[in-house]
Amino acid sequence: MVEKYSVATQIVMGGVTGYCLAFMSVWHIFFQKYHSLKIKYTMYVCVCIASHSGYVQIDWKRVEKDVNKAKRQIKKRANKAAPEINNIIEEATEFIKQNIVISSGFVGGFLLGLAS
């Protein structure tokens, strides 16, 4: 689809797209971290106050058992998802090989966006 444009146009299109994606990703990560930290610390303080006041008693053995169960489930799902990820990687590699000019522009723009 983009092969009909000149090489310079393809590089600019890829560069602008990559720059915008990186710029938005940096801002999203910044605000997401701030927001999640605020929620985590608020919950931690609430649980500490409730525990200290006697409203909540934590069964640490049960917590450890649930965490271990969740770890096992995540490992099982990760092993099942591996073939799908390999297919996606192969398709992405083929796309990059076919559109090397716009892909290199995208990578350059993305790196510039991360640096700014």
C-alpha cells in the first residue's frame, strides 16, 4: 500500500507515526505510574489502619496459598500462549521485511519520541 509513495515520503510517514506513538507512550506511562501509586498507597494506609484498629485480621497462610495458586495459573497460561506469540512475531518480521523503508522511519521516529 505505501510502496506507491517515494522513499522520502515513506520515511517521513514512518518517522511521524513512530514519534507520536513514543511521545504518547511516555506520557501514558508517566501518568499511569502516578495514578497506580496513589491508589496502592491509599489502599495500603486503609488496610494498615483497619488492621491496627482491629477491624481486619489477615490470614497470611491463606494469602501465601492464594499467591502460589495464582503463580501456577499464570505459568500454565504463559506456556499455552507461547505458540500464538511465535506466530505474531513471524508475521511482524515478514511485514518489516516487506516494508523496510517505512519500518526504519518508524523506528527512528520512535527513538526520537522516547528521547524528547
